[in-house]
Amino acid sequence: MNDFVLFGVLPYVATVIFLVVTIQRYRQRKFTYSSLSSQFLENRQHFFGSVPFHYGLLVVLAVHFLALVAPDWVLWWNSDPVRLWAGELIVLAFAVLTLVGLVNIALRRAIHPLARRVTSAGDWVVYALLLLQVASGIGIATLHGWGSAWFATSATPWLWSLARMAPDVSYIAPLPWIVKFHFVNAFLLIGFFPFTRLVHVLVMPNQYLWRRTQVVVWNWDRSRIRRVDGA
Amino acid sequence: MDVRSQISMLFHLDKCIGCHTCSIACKNIWTDREGTEYMWWNNVETKPGTGFPTQWEDQSKYKGGWESDGETLKIKSTGKGRIVPNIFHNPNLPSLDDYYEPWTYKYSDLFNAPEGDDQPTAIPVSKITGQPIDVKAGPNWDDDLGGSKIYAANDPNAKKLSPEQQMQMTAIERLVFFYLPRICNHCLNPTCVAACPSGALYKRGEDGIVLLNQERCRGWRACVSACPYKKTYFNWVTGKSEKCILCFPRLESGQAPACFHSCVGRIRYLGNVLYDADLLTEIAKRPDSELVEAQREMILDPHDPAVIAAARKNGIHEAVIESAQRSPVYKFVKVWKIALPPHVEFRTFPMLFYVPPLLPVMSTKVDGRLDNQTAGLFAEIDQARAPMAYLANLFSAGNEGKLRYALKKQMAVRISRRQATVGDISKETADRALAEADCTREEADEIYRLTALATEDERFVIPPFQREMAIEMVEDPQEWKQSAGFGFRTSPQAKRL
């Protein structure tokens, strides 16, 4: 029953909160849709926190996503022990990079007086959840190896069952507590996401790469002005 | 020809007395909020000096502006290719230390201190953390410190000079300084706009004012490193950047911006010019020494029938064209050629021009008397205390010819006025000076008039913005009647009966 609440109900609650608040915040409080940078106030330590954290996390998240959408491919990759070892170690290395970055970020925010000044309670919630998430992830990787293999056969079908609106928690019932914790914490992060600085993920400036270099905005509709003037 | 109108500005440095009234007017209106205390959208620097933020002109440090090899034009800090790997940590972001940590004083201590033998003092406390701080630098810390070994000697423009020239600038009895008021230049090719990943910065089409949409800004800080003049600032409370808006709400109602309006020395002029936006990309790749002339090329003659026709075709209103014809900036920059853009080698094409100062000169003596008659009429320019090369680094990308021309013409105007009012210079000498400076008597009189006697209406020729017309075409002016009152930032839902 507990499992059902945590893995059959919580994901939906978290996702609904995520969707509703994300959209509502974008529509009504667009001004707040970013992450308050403290690089301006403290420039040196910022590099050693932000850069390893983000790059590490991008790789780790990409691999999770891969296991979700292409479990067969992941299992094929793992069929060769050399590839299995290489894959596990590389991803673990990036996870450690993430953790190192995150610890640096949190320490810097706690110690540097200027950085602390611009750190809100919401930020601390984010750092706590992220720390637990990354630490438990590394714990799983070291205590219960070959995660890439069993993720594809347990968590992936469970997540797909959620997506089909027919939650089947039996896939993950036998998993150890630390793995279950990782799942629950992940959905907590998703639920907290729209209330915190994490929303900056959604406003990545991808359009920059193909827009015109200079931006000119006209208040006037030039063609209509011309018509009025008769010119 | 893609004719556009651009509000442009002119500061006459010979008239600036360095009183900072402009800075205070701006601060009181726009940047007295939390998070903006350290911002000076308008500031006045002492030159030679290090400026604000410290040594902003040194682009080997700040990486602002554009770079060109003649073929391509690239943003020096983070352009399209480099923004992706650098998005998590801006490698060229100036930090608070390059500006200063804002502070106030704990005035309450003056009243609440227990009785004692000593006078209580108000200690400085940080406006960010509230903790006591040891103030080491602040805005304008080098005010009036021309010749100082710490400030003047570290001026990036002076560093390019020969050791001899540098010595000369700091030698006793040769010390020199002048003031350089600075605001956002509302450039024709703004790097801040080009660098903004979110597309929050934009140039207003009608008047070329560069603005920053606070709702779209996501605080990537690319504009702060990209602007070579360091005139976009990061608000550490809101996490957004802010910059000079050229008081557009004032301009739209026909008033000059606050810093212009409050200028005690009446050094500031404002007017629109017409320019050809099509030329921009080609001209921005020219070699440094040609840039001053290239920018003048881009500015069009508003009396030329072809230009007027092209402007009309582009939807520029008759009244705006008329205003460009009366623009004082056009006269100083394009007709008289005595105003120059600051650091045009950054290739943003600043639309704020400066009339370079005729610095205190070393007077020449003949028989123990001040000499103002001998052959070298313009010797004073070359004998000016600040080497010509220094001013040229600042105002003409090192092109001394352009600078000398501007100074010579100003000197010729002085000579002709001295002949007219004091009379100790002969008419022949004055005529010779004018001829040598490529200036006619009518032109000299006009320069004199606009420099010394201009009224407010002549200094500020503000084109009508016609927002009422513009708005009526896209919006029903009655739409919000009786629904949104004064003071709402987000309009409440209107109840329609």
C-alpha cells in the first residue's frame, strides 16, 4: 500500500503540480522565471561549483533519459562486459563531478557573506534535495552495481506504466530502500521544481543560436504608417 | 538605402565642470533601489584616470565590444558559438570588486551610543550584507586626481603611450585632467544586444534607444561582459540586468533626459540623425583608423532630397525628418566635424559624441610677455599638456588627424572670437587661423553660437515620438478605460458589464 502511495500516486501529484505551477508562473510571474545568479558577487568559487555541477548533471540526466526511452539499446550495450564497465565508470565519474560541484555550490552559498545574502530558503530546499538525490544515486551505483542493467528492466517499465496511466508498482517492489528513496526524492524535486530557481532549466536560450545578431523592435507598424501618410 | 532615425547625443567636454549633477539626477530617478546602489547609468570620470568600473577601457581585461579581421565581425566575449560551453559560468564577467561594494553609515550609533568621553562615530556598513566594511574604493574614487601614480598612470589610454609621453603627463606643473561624463551610448551596433542569449535587449526601431526587457531577461549576464563601455549593470537583487533608458518616458513627452536637463554647464546636446542601416555590417569591418570617417559616412544629410525620399519610404514621419534637419548633433558631428565618438575601435558605433577638450596649454612667451600673435597659431594644440596621442586613443581610435582637425577648428573659433570681442588679434591673423582650420567665418560664428549661447530648444531638438498615433494603430485607446487605474503593474481583469 505504502509503495502504491509513493510510486503510484506521488508521481502523479508531483507531475500535476509541476505542470500547473510551471504554466501559471510563466503566465503570471514571468519576471521571476530565472535563477538568481550570484556570480557577480563572488566570481572565483562560482566556477568550481557551477561548472562541474552542470556538466556532470547533464551527462547523468542524459543517461537516465536514454535508459528510459531506449532500454533495449542499453541492455545491448551492457552485453559486452568491457562496455558495461566502461559505461558504469564513466557515468559514475560524472556523478561524482556533479556531487563535487554541488558541495562547492552549497559551501560557497553558506560561507561567502555576499553569496549567502542572495540565497533564499527555496534555494536551500533545492540544494538539500539535490544533495540527497546525487548522493543516493552515487550510493546506488557503488552499493548496487550494474544499475544501467536493472534500471532498464525495472524502473523503465514502471515509469512507462505511469505514463500509460496504469501504474504498476510491482516492477520496483523488490528494489532496495536506497533505490526507492532515489525515486521518491526525484518526484519531490519535480514537485518543487516550479516553485524554485530550477525553472531556469526551461528558459534555456536556444533561440539565440539562430536568431539575427541585432534585435530591433518597432512600436509602429511601419507599413500602416506609410499608408496613413499617403507616401 | 535603409534610412532610420537615431536619437544621438553630444557632450561638449570643454564646458564640463565635473560637478556630477547629472549623476545625481539619474541616481535619484532610476537607481536608488536595492540591488542598483552600485549602478551609475550616468557617471563622470576624471581623465586621465581609471574610470568606472576600474579600467573599463582595457578590453584585454574585460573583453567587451567586437573584434574584426576585416572579413568577419565577432563578439569578443561570448558570441553564438561560445555561449553554449560558457553558459554556466560567464568567463568575462566583471565582479563587484571591479565596481565597489555599496555602503552606508550606521547613523543610529550617533544617537544610541552610551555616554562616554569620545564622540560617537557612524561606521560604514555594507548595503548588501549590513555588516561593517572597510571601504577601499568607491564610485569616482579618483575624482580630480589627474597626475596621480595610482590612477592617472593606470589609465588604459595612457598605457599605450611612449614612456616619455607618460612621464610628461604626470610631471609636476604639467599635470592635466578633464572630465568625461558617460552614459549608455545607444550604439548603432550594440554588442549587448547581439550577445543577449534571451533576446531581452533590443534597439527601438523608431529612435534607436537601446532597451532591456525585464520580463525577458533571464540574467545570463552576457550583456555585462559584452558592453565595452560597461554600461549594462547586473542587479544582484532581481537577477536581471539594467541599463540607461535615455529617460525615454521623458523624451516621449518632449523633455530632455534628466542628466541632460540638469546639466549645469549646459554641455549636453541631443537630437536625432538619419543614418543608413544597410552600411552597418560592411563599415564595422573597416580598419581602426578609418572608423571615425566610416561612422560619419553612415550618418546621412537630412537635407538631401534622395535621403528625404528614402526616409519617407521607410515610414519616417515628416516631423522626424524636420527634427533631424535641426539636430545640433548632426552639425557638430557631420557638418563641422568637431565631435568624435569615444573608443570607436570597439566597433559598436556609439551615438554619443564628444567635443574633445582644448586642454590647458603651455603658453609661449616672447620678451616676457604672453605671445598670441606669432606664426604658430596652433602651436598651443601640440603643446597641450595631454599628448595628442592620449586624446586620440580616447576619441578617434588613435587617428590623430581627426582629433587635430577638431581641436584646430575649435582653436580657430576662439581666435576669431578673440579678434571680434577683445581685438588684440588682427583680422588677418584670425582669417589665416580660420583658413588653416578649414573653417569659414560664418561657420565659426555658428559654432560659437551653438557652443556658447544656445538656448534649451537649440540644445535639445527632440523629435516628436507620436506614440499616440502609433498606439492607435495597434490598440484601441478606449480598451482599458475604467479598468486599470494608476499604479497597477499587472492590469486586473476588467469587469465588462
